[in-house]
Amino acid sequence: MTPTESDMRDRAESPVAPTDVLYVDSDADFAQLVERSLTRLDPTVSVQHVESASAAFDVVEPDDPTAGSTGETDAPVEAASGTVETNPERDVTAVSGDGPEEAATVDSDDPEEAATADSDDPEEAATVDCVVSAYALRDTDAVSFLEQFRKRYHDLPFVLFTGAGSETVAADAIAAGVSAYVPVRAGENNFELLAQRIWTVTQGYRAKRRAEATAAELRRAYQRTKEAVAALDHSGQIIFVNDTFADRYDLDRTAIAGESLWRVVPAFASTEIEAACRSVTADRDPRTVETDVGDSRVRARVYPDEDGGVIVYADDVTEYRRAVARHDSLAAVADGVGTPALVVDADAQVVFANDPATRRLGVEALPDGPVGPNIASVVAEPDADRVTSAIQTVIGRARQDGGFRAVSARPSDTSPEEMLTEHTQPASQSVTDEANGPARVVEAVGVPGTETTADLRLGPVTVDDEAHALVVVVETDDA
């Protein structure tokens, strides 16, 4: 249905970007009629007129040294149907009442509006939003002009507005990539139809550019993240993977586009990851799954995208799961002790503290987070050396004879108290006596910031096949 003048005025008052139209026609008088009619119908439109294809290229991208080269001369040329002598558009009269109206100017975030001259994309560098061409031009015809235009501007709107057309011209224009073909016919609302076509093709083009800009920004964000990211279409074919994903699964990003993810990463096939992707594609509900992929543990978060496919965030959580298992092992040892208990590594750094140790000693350390303080800062300064020495002796003797109970992925069947009692000599015996075995007792250790002393019992424990010392506060007294 042809739009009314009221429709176009309402559109002019809507929050849309102004539209810069380049009109190309060798007939200057008819060009003035086109400009008056379009700006009356849609005040957001501005029209610039040139008479030749070469001049049009100079306007569309004036800084491009090759843009105006069409291989034609300024002399009239012969079109497919013969020499073009006249322009029938000149006989069309404008609708009365073509007084100027104020243009509605609004800000726009269209990619075209923010284009810079140094852009590598000629579409972004273009200075117009739409090209409208008559058939007869000073140096060529519209179809030849369009063929040259599309070699550089693949999507920029191009409308053929002519009364010299035929089915052959229309077919040639469509084959060359015309955005819209508007024949000029006597007795019809030619300019209203042209204004409608300009609106339709420019808004469609802008929407496409916005989508492309959004997709490009997402790709840049995906590249910056340390997560492995893959975008798949509705059939599981790869649209995009970031460098992290490609590096992790040894893929050539340039060679896998359009390939099935399940083929290029066979370890994903027939797993919960594939099942989640298929389910999200079907019902559009995000899912998170975790499964083994080869020797790794992978957590995949799968989200629907706007095009019917999915985005997959694949995290390698192998180390995290190991840290959780280590935490559980340490908790099984230290949390079973009713008094403060610490697990200390060979460097005397606290790697775990149970709740009583956190409350009483102010020590906090988890194996999947930063290493805690050195044990020397947990005890009074005069006692630091002998506590550190006892820890090193426990760990060293345990490494040497292997005669300690190992706690790795699972808790030991022996409680911490039983383990320490089994290996710890009475407190009255010397801590430096090597005959005491791998466990040790350190008596009367001062606690910083308090008037309290503590007797410490030390016993060996392994975590991920590395020897550690369990330090238990077995007794506290007021000094």
C-alpha cells in the first residue's frame, strides 16, 4: 500500500536518524523535482544531486582514489537497448503543496553515523545512506553504474528510479544487486512510492549494520575472555570460536567455520555438552552441565542466541575440582579436630585452617585461594624457629620413611586424634629427639596478641601426594 503524506510526516517525527540521499541523474531539472518532492514527503531526508557515476563515487567516498573509476568516458554511452537520449522522468509533475517542513534531528548510534574516514570497511566510510539513480547518466547507464558500485559497496542501499525501464532493465538491475526498483508511471504516486522504498531499504540496512556491529563487539569480547567460547547455529555447526577455544582443542579457526562441533571436537560428541546444546536449541532455556572431556573436567554453560543457535562457554575446571577434592581432604582431617587445627606445607605456609583456628587464631586459608600466612606469624616470635623446625622435621621424616597415613581424595579411616596419638610421643619427651618418630609435640608456644600459651601436636598428612604437617592446638592455658 502506498504511504500517505501523513504517514511520512509521522515518520519524520519519530526518533530516527536523518537520511542522506545521493540522487544521480543527467537531467538537472528533474533532479530538482525529485529533491523537492522527497524532502516534502519526508523532512528527515536530504538530497544531493550529481549527473554522473564518476561524480557519485567521489561523493560517496571522496577519500578513495579508486572509487570514481568506472571505465567510461563523459560522452553519452549506449545501453543494452540503444542510445539513451531522453529521460522520461522529466514529464512527471510533483504533487501540489510542496512547502518545506522542519526536519526532525535526532542523535543516532547507527554504525554508519559513527563511521570514520580511516575505516577499513568502505560501507562505514560512505558519506551517504542511500543512492538513487535514474537510468540515463552523463557517463554510463544505471545498471553499469550499479555493477561497479556493488564491487565496492556490497550492501549500501541503491534504488533505481526510472521511467526508461523495461523487464530487461529490471532483471539486469536485480542481477546486479539493486536494493529497490521503482518504475515511473503516469498517474501514479511515484514520489510517495520512492520515499517509501528509500525508508524501507535504509532502515533495513541500518538494522543489519547494527546487528553486524553488535556481533563484532561480541566477538571482540569473546576474544578478550579467558573462557573458551564457541557460537553454533541451530544444527551444531560452528559460526565462531575464540582463540582460547581453538588453542585448547587444537583447532584452526579459519578452517572450521561451518563444520560440526561434534566432528571437530569428537570428545564433546555424545556427552552432556552435546545434549545440552540440542536441548537449548529446542527449548531456548539456558543450561549448565559438567562432564569429563578426555583427561579434563569441563563445565559448559549453554545459552540461546537470537538467531536460533547457541553460545557455549566451556570452562576447564580440572584444577578447580582438584582444589575442591584437596579442600575436602583437608577438611576431613582438620575439621574433625574440636580445637584449632592448621595444615602447613613444606614452606611452613598455612594452606588450610579449620573454623576454631580462624576464630581463635585469626588464621584463614583455603587451598583453592591464596596461600595463608607463614606459621611464624601465628605464634609468638620467640617460639617461631622451634615451631618451624618441628614442622620441617615432621615433613622430612615422613618423606623419608613413608610411615604416615595418607589422605588424598578421600578422608582417612583414622581420625586426626587417633593419627596424632599413634605417632606422637608424650609431651614430656624432647621434641628434638629423633627417636620420637615422624610426629612431634611443641610445648608452651605463645599466641600473639594474647596472654595465652598453647601446646602444639604435629602429625604428617599428604595432600595430592605431597607431605604436609597437621598442627593441632591440643591445650591452651592462661600465662
